[in-house]
Amino acid sequence: MLYREAGQFKTSYAKDQAVFPIIQDRWFIALILVVAYGVVPFVANEYWLQAVLIPFLIFALAAIGLNLLTGYAGQLSLGTGAFMAVGAYATYKITTAFPEINILVVFVMSGFVAAGVGVVFGIPSLRIKGFYLAVATLAAQFFILWLFNKVGWFYNDNPSGTITAPPRTFLGIMVAGPEATAEVRYLISLTFLVIFALLAKNLVRGRIGRSWMAIRDMDVAAEIIGIRPLQTKLLAFAISSFYCGVAGAMFVFLWLGSAETEAFDIFVSFQVLFMVIIGGLGSILGSILGAAFITLVPIFLTNAPALVNLPMPTDLGKHIEEIIFGGMIIFFLIVEPNGFARLWQIAKEKLRRWPFPY
């Protein structure tokens, strides 16, 4: 009874097409934001912020970007790690060349650089799709990382070959560099995720999102009704790469502090792809749920033996963790191939009918 819409009348089209048309959803999201902003930074310790929450928020943003391309536009990509690397290296070059630019503005600028690179590697999507497009984006993954690794200009000819986040402030508060606190970096990551998730949610509900879904479902029919495949697909690559570029900038400047090209290898691309698949293709909420699953489950499996006082060698524990983790992914894909987003949708339908059976 707490989740029913009885009496919640819509008096305008704007209210009917709201992002959260049910008042219970609005209160639920507001409660989550209050806890995330007002409770977590004061309760969570350094380990939870640095090792769990910050990477979760960053990967959730990257998963949203990939879901826009793969889940909504139907263009399979295995180059997410490379586009994240573009954002990270672009941020490093801009911050070292123009230190007076605000670091948060630099994050957005790096996203536009990654969007331009994404457009270049999205051009083949007009002629190829499916597995062949995945191979083309996989080539982008290896080429971009090879370029960053071989050309010293990208890392300012640092002998170690690494890029390091220089100290930067925002409104007098240190947000990047070794002196930045985990609480500040967490709040910056959370703010970026909230803003860009809301933008993505509104984007997919409009004309652009409907064009992407038409291309995804049947590109020939979409072209017949007036949708231009090239512009639509390239726009999907651009916006997806923009999100991944911003996530890559945050990946280095708000989490790791320094990184080499190996930090953006093919494993990262597969990791983000698994987040999208497990969370649910074509769902913004699913991207966040998938990122939470992929980020939190390995930490739980690593600490599980210690909770039951079970001594286990480190290498054996790591192997068992990977086996269990892979088995859980297969299990969820078999039980609910549409991901956690579909499970949440089913739960809401049950709440609407409770306490009556359906």
C-alpha cells in the first residue's frame, strides 16, 4: 500500500513525463542523497571511502557511459578502458600545461577530448556492427594504450612513464593530489555521478534516446522513418566516450593519484562491460547497481575467510574469489538475463499489488 499511485493524479504532460512521477520514488531518491551527502562522509572510514565508495562511483559513471552506447544505441564496445585513458591523459596534459584552469572544468574538458576520439573510432559503426564492431573498438583499446605508452609527450617524458595528479584546489579546498582528503574526493565523485546520471536519464527519455533505441532495435527501419544512422551512432559514441573520459580523469585524479597505461588495460573494459550486463542493458539505474555488484562482491569474498576464522593462503584465496565471482555472474545471467534493473522493476510491481497476489 505504501507504493501505490492511487490519488496521485497528473494535471500536466510535464508531471506525467517526470523522471520520478511517483512521490514515493522522489522521497526514496531524496533519502539516498541525504544519506550519501550528509551521513556517509562523516561515518565511513578511510578504507571504505578510498577502497570501496570512490571506485564504485567512478566505475558507475563509466558504466553509464558504456550503457548509453551499448544498452541504448546497441553498439557493442570493448574500448572503454582506452577512452578512460584518453580522459586521464588529457586531464594530466591540461593541468600541467595550464595550471590556472579549475580542476573540475578540466575534467569536463577531458571528456570532450575523449568524445572526439570516440567519434573517430565510431566511424566504422556505419558499416559494421555486432561482433565486428567489438573487434574494431578492441583495436582502439590496444592502439590508444600503445600510443600513450610509446609517445613521451603524453606523460611529459617522465622517466617512470607514469602520470601523477598534481595538487589542485577548488574554492580553497584541496581536491586532487596527495593532500586531498578521502571525504572531499568522495563528495566530488558523488556530485559528478549524480549530475551526469540525471543528464543521462533525461537524454534517453528524449528525441536522442528514442533515436538510439530505434537504431538498436532495427537500424534499417529507423533509417526509413527518417533517423540518420551515421549521425545517431556517432553521437552515441561521442556521448559515451565523454562519460568514460570524465570517469578516467576521476580514476587517476580522485582515486589512484598516479597511474600507467596498464591501469586502463583490457581488463577494465571487460569489467565495465560486466557492470552493464549484470546491472541491465538500457538502464541508468542498472549501470549503478552493476557497478556496486562488481565493486563490492570481490571485497566481500576477500574478507569472508577472515570473518569465519578460516586460514587461507593469499594466492588460493584469490583463485577461489575469482571462481566464485565468475560463478555468481553466470548464475545471475541465467536467472535474470536483464540484470538487476529488471529485478528492481519486478520488486516495484509486487509492491504495487501488495498484499494481493498477482
